[in-house]
Amino acid sequence: MNNAHPPKKDPALAKQANDHVWKPHATVAAVIPRDNKFLMVEEPINDHIIFNQPAGHLEDSETLTEAIIREVREETAWGFTPEYLLGLYQWQHPQKGHTYLRTTFVGSVDDHDPNQTLYDGIISATWKTLDELQSESIKLRSPLVLACIHDYLAGHQYSLEILRNSDHIA
């Protein structure tokens, strides 16, 4: 029987191996209903003007809830209060091959700042009905836009308590 310890791993090789681990783009989005309309952002993508829910990437050391509050404020000039989680959505961009893991919240807005400059690249924040979005489906950022709205209308909802971050883990 050999009691020898396994050889120690070279930290440089471990880092190199980790650099090649596939990772999805972690994003957050908000479905924000009001008076049978949804708050959307209008932005230019590849020489086209498209609509999307307020959304963006999770930043380092940020919780999912902090990320969506920040993204809604930056992109719409509205303060966002998350009420519940709508769902987790995995989508692969057909042309780019990038995979997105999107955490989508539902909530309400208040505290609008009409003097705030919107995030770089955002043309406007606007309210759209489902019919308007469906008739302009060619102008949506991804199929997730309508999928999330349909899930909202179907009553999908999960408590925010399902979200756990390092502050809650001993």
C-alpha cells in the first residue's frame, strides 16, 4: 500500500485550466407592468433599433437583486422594487453562439428622475402593450422578451427568498 501524498498541482496550470472552463453570460432582466403596458428600453443593436426589457450583466461582487435595481435605474431612470422572481432562462444566441443565463424579476417602479442621462446606448425608456411588442417582434432583442412577458401573464412567480448570496451563507 502506497501512503505517498498525491503530487501538488501547479497553480499556473490550475489557472490555465480554469481559463478554459465554459461559462454562460450571467444577466438580469425586469418585467415591469403598469396599466396593461410594460416598461421597455429602446436601443440600437447592429444598425437596428430594438426593444428589450431593462437588463444587463451581473457585475463582480454584486447580488442578483442589486444588479437588477442598478440596471433598471441606469437604463430607464426609474427606481425599481423587485417583488418576485419570474424565472431563470437559458438562451443561446443563434449567430454568436453565446449562452445567456438570465434571471428575470417582476416588480414596480417609482422615483423617476427625468433629468437622469440614460445608460450609454439607450435611446429611451418607453411603455409598450403586449400587442405592440408582438406586432414589432422583429424588433425585439431576443425571444426572451416575449417569453418572459408570457410567463408573467401566465402567473409564474417565485419568492425572492429563493435567492441566496454570500451574506446569507455562514
